[in-house]
Amino acid sequence: MSSIDTRSAFFPKSRSAQTESAKGGSQVNGTNRNSAERTSEIMDRTSTDAQVNIGDGVKEFARIKKAAMSAPETDNSEKIARLKAQIAAGTYEVDYDGLADKILTSEF
């Protein structure tokens, strides 16, 4: 048999966990706790890593989405029915200047 201990320190009753507590950790209710030095070291290393920065574009999008979701719904069914009837009858006329303006506005 090998004398090498391959058990994880996760298990509190294992030999490796007992040697960890001898190195400066403490146990509370059978659970390993970091020493004050180790806790301070962990906090120093992770204090800058655990930050999330949300960009201004995302914040602006969230604000606009919230405003759009709170706006009352508009009922366009009458307008849609009128346009469908015009298209079906062949009387719908495209406003080419208005269409061009909309295209240019959306592109620039």
C-alpha cells in the first residue's frame, strides 16, 4: 500500500484537512475556515476582479426599452385595414419623396 494521501481537503475528517487546519486554518462545526491573513489575501486579490462595468450604451438602451415598455399600446388595425384595401384595389400610391427621406434618416 502507498502512504500517499490522495483524498481531497474538501472532506473535513480527512488527513489532508487536518494538516491544513494545523497550518493556520480553523474549523467551525467541522468546516474549514481561512485564517485572517488568508481571508485578507483573498479579498485583496478578488476586489478588482469582481467588478462589473456596464457601458453607457447598454444603460441608454435599458432606459429606452423601459420607456417603450411603459408606453401605451397603439391600435393600428384601422390603418392596416385601410392600406390593405388600397393595395388590393390597386389605388395605393407610394410617396417616393417620403420614402427616400425615411431611408436617408434611418441610414444616417
